[in-house]
Amino acid sequence: MGSIPRLKRGEKLLIATHNRGKLSEFRELFTPLGLVLISAGDLGLPEPEETGTTFVDNARIKAHAAASASGMVALADDSGLAVDAIGGQPGVYTANWAESPVGRDYAIGMRRVEDALQAAGATTPGARKGSFNATLCLAHPDGRDDLYIGKVTGTLVWPPRGDKGFGFDPVFMPDGFDITFGEMPSSSKHSWSPGQVGLSHRARAFAQFVEGAIEQS
């Protein structure tokens, strides 16, 4: 739909997430931009059911739910890991693969991905390719929205390496590197600054968002 007015320094933006790791990454990415970030968790907004079958669907569901409930412009992210040898799984169901009886546990999720790769006979690096994907949706309370999509390709490693980042970062080694996202400081993982594309899927989507939605001073 588009045509949302550009955001200006000092304005408030609702980040439609309850995920602390994701919120932390957004706060870091937004640091140079001068916007005031408020999270859906800060406002106690309910988490909508993510019934979409694509990253775009779920990003839109979350962004529009937050914008409608708050009356604010809202930015939502739907992201996940897609592994070639297992048909693009876990994909939009990435978080579900980490579910356990006591909540979300990404150690369990990483083990499930590895078990699926082993079952598929994907034991060499060339057979263990995949991508992290991020779709950002910026939604306005009147129903307009814009989309920004980022992707980074890499190789799935085992065992997990590193305790930085969050989610499936310790098993994802981006192309061109010999360390995982879990071993990278966030400044390297994102490597984003105004005018730069960045490394991570979220940073690449964010770079498009900044170009398309932020008023350039």
C-alpha cells in the first residue's frame, strides 16, 4: 500500500515484539536515528496469533495488530531460518521448533534442526546451506503498510558455537566468514550504519526501512 509519511527524529515508534533478543537488536540498530522506541511488551499489548504461512503474512499480522491496538505507527519483524536440505524448514515456524514444555528453548530448536539434517543425510558443508530471512512491516493505524525484506545465506554448523546473539545464531555461519553469528559481537553481526547494507538479515531489511521510511536530515 505504502505512502506512509516518513518518520522524523524525536517521534515515537512502536516495536511490535515481546521478544527481548529481537527488541535489543532493534534498539541497537535504531541508535543513530533518534526515534523514541516503545515495545508492545511495554504497553502490555496482547501477542496476536501468527497464522500466516509466509514471513510477510506474519509481519503484517503483528504490525497491524499493534498499530490498531495502540493508535501508533508500528514496526514488526517476522524472521526465521530456512534450511535447504529440509525443504526450507523451519521457516515461518522457526520459533515453534524451539518450543518445550517449559517454554521456548533454542538449544532444543537447534538440536531438532540438526536431527533433521542428519536424517536428510546432510553431513557435508555443501549440503548444509540455508538462510536467515527477515521481513519488516511498518503499519499505520489507518491500515496502510510498507514492507522491507532482508536475507543472508550461510552454512549450518554443529555443534553450536558461541553465546552471543539469540535464537539459532550459534549454528549459523554466514557466507564469507569462519565464525557463527553466535560468536560475533553484535556490531559485526549487524555491521550496519547509515548508507550501509549490513550483514545480518535484520540489518539488511533495516537498511531498506531507513532508506524508505526515515526522513533524511
